[in-house]
Amino acid sequence: MYYTLIGLLAAFGAFAIFRDWTRWHDVFHPTIYCVPQLMFLYVAFPLYGLATDEFEFVSRAGYWDQLAGFQFIAGVMCIALICGIWWGTRKVASAPGTIIEHDAKAIFAVAVLFGILGSVSWIVGIVNVGGFDAAYGRAYGGGWDDSGYVREAAQFGFVAAPLLILSRRKGGMHLQHWLLVFIFLVPLLVQGFLGARRGPTFLAITGLAASYILTFRPRIPFWLASAAALLLGMLLLWLVANRGAIYLGSVQALDSPVSRMLENWSGNEYLLSSAIVRYVNEVGEPFYGLRIFAHMTARVVPSAIWPTKYADVLAMLGLDIDLTQEAGIPVDRIAIVTGWKVAIGAAPGIVGDFWMEFGMFAPLAAFALGMLYGRLWRRSLSDPRLQPAYAMFAALSIYILTQTIEAWMFRSLLFGIPAIVALRLLARRRNDVHVPNQTWYAHSLMQPGRARHCE
């Protein structure tokens, strides 16, 4: 039964990719980059675990009945997300957007502003820990600042790159523009490669690729897209496997195979996700959105202004969890149910985190997420002003699919909203400028002589 469920999910995922590629031929259609991540987590991951050590894997998952029950839930949620994408990509009536020369200059200026803010924030964090050698001379290194906003602002190059590329939509990218993009992405690339972090690495590479492809629409063969995705996935796994040996001055061999990450049973996302489902179904209660509400409410206020914000918000909502540990997932209570403790830093993935938050309504939440991605993709086809935001959402998919809702939502708000607001304000400014001309033209049509002269 269990292998049948895995086979059905794999078949549906392959069908979804085939369907949407043959229809759209778009590398950054939501199905093309979301489904492979789901297939890795809920098809390849368990199959590898069973092939490596079946007894260890099955016993941690609660044996075959529990394992089959979880796989059924995972399959339903994955299919719900894919169906949400299909629903969201239906044709919607929306006015096409345009970018004129003045807009392009303004967008370029906004991109440079974000790039400078990101670079300055990154440098401040490095200075705070004693310099570049101190920041990256240790495993899993990086800068630091007491303000979470400063720490996250170091990644503003992730906003700058798609805006800059969009501003060159008509003139094309030249060497100086690529150099600027590279400079703005240096904080993410250094944090990704020297800090051995999957998130910044994926954001920098995927965000840049999505921005260029969405803006200039080059024809990308399916085999090339597949090969690039496979190489990127292997790179991310390699960074995790060799995390302890990646730092300035390291003399350790960087030869740990990518399978090392897959065999980390206590940090296995599939097993953690199944453990959460068991816990919620047996002894726990879903949070029904309160945990995410608490996260967002507390995170938007700087700690310097409200030092006890997490404890206060939790007390106000009556939640007995710790938001500063494992995104509020009660791992100690889960360990009582499963008999094993989750490794620090392990992520639950979309199935576990959504089930912890929404319970039986998790498939509906997955459908809504897919619909959001599908709708944003569809609208970005006709309105280039949405392309930077969609490129960022595409890159941020790694957080919602493989990590937590909170990790995705906070970054979506922090990175996506500024880009959308900036472009919308520019569009409004342009419309305001053109209103008098439109009014004059409409008035002239009511006077035959003038209308004829205009023609």
C-alpha cells in the first residue's frame, strides 16, 4: 500500500510537469519548480531512506500503518497544491502593464538603492563580529546584528537584482549592469557558499535566473532546465553535507557525499513531517493560524522596542510554545510520541508545518498557496511590473515547500512588498502624468474638427 501511494504521487507529479511544460514551455511556471521539490521530499527522500536502512526509517516513522497514513496525507496535499496552481493559472482579465523610459530610469534608481542598503547592512553585520575573517573563519559563519531587520536587509540584493534587470527590459543587459547585479548579490553568494547556507544560495541563483528569463523570455530547452535544476539541488545538498568544513582557512577535505544529509535520521524532513502529523493526530491540536499570527505580530516589532515581544504575544494568545526554537514546533512533546528527538535546525516541510498549523484544513491551505503562485505567474505574463515580485516568490518557494510557513511569509513580506509597492507607485505616477492628455483627447473627440485634425 505504501509503495503504491508513492508511485501514484510520482505519476501525478510527472504528469503535472509534462502537462504544464508542453502547454507553456516556461521554466518558471510554478509547476516546473514546485513539483520537483515536492517529489524530492515525498518520493525520493522516503525511497532512499528505505533503501538505506529500512528498519531505522520505518521504526522512526511509526511502522508501516503510520507510514502509509502519512504518505496518503502528503499525497493529498501535494495534489491539492498542484490543482491550486492550475486553478490560479486560468486566464484572468487584467489590463496589460507597460514600462516607459522614465519608469525604467526610476526602477533602476530604486534597484540601486536596495542594492546599497543590502551591501551596507551586510558590511555592518561583518564589522559587528570583528571583520570578514572572524565572520567566515568558522563553520556556518556570517555577520550579526541585534536587529533582525538589519540581518535580513543584508539580503536586499535579492530585491535589487530583479528590479535592475526589469529596468533594462528594452535596452538589454550590458557588462556594467551584470557587474552591478553581481555586486548586489555578493552578500547572498558569500553567505551561501562560505556560510554553507541553502537559502541564500538558492535565492541568489534562482532569483537571478527567474528575473532574466521572465524579463527577456529566452527559449530554454527542457533538458537544460532539468540539468540546471539537478545541479542546483546537488549543490545545496553538498553545502549541507560539508557545512562543518566550509570556512576560511579550513584544511578539512570537502568530500562528504550528498547522501550524508539524506541519512541524517534525526534531521530528516520527511521523518520530522511524519512525526508532526502523528503528534497532532494523537495528542495535539492544530494552531489554526495562531502560531503564524504570533510569529508575524512579534517579528514586525524590533526587539529594541519590545524586548519581551515573543513571550507577551504567546501569553496574549494562550499558546504554550517557544517561537524562538524550531519555529514554535513543540519538538519535546513530539519526541514523547515518537520516541526520538528532532535534531536542532531540522525543518518540517510543507506537509508537517501546514498540518501543525491547520490540521484537516491543510490541503485547503496548500490549494490556496498553489493558487497564489499560479495567479501571480499568470498576471506577470501581461504585466511586467509584477515580474520582479514573481521572480522573488519563485525563489522563496524553497522556504515554504521545504522549511516553514513563517520563514516564507516573513521574507515574502520583507522582499516582495517593497518591490510591488515601488513599481505600483511608479505606475500610478505615470498614470497621473498622462491623465491631462487623455482628458484633452477625449474632449477633442466630441468636436469633429479637432478630432479630424488629431488623426
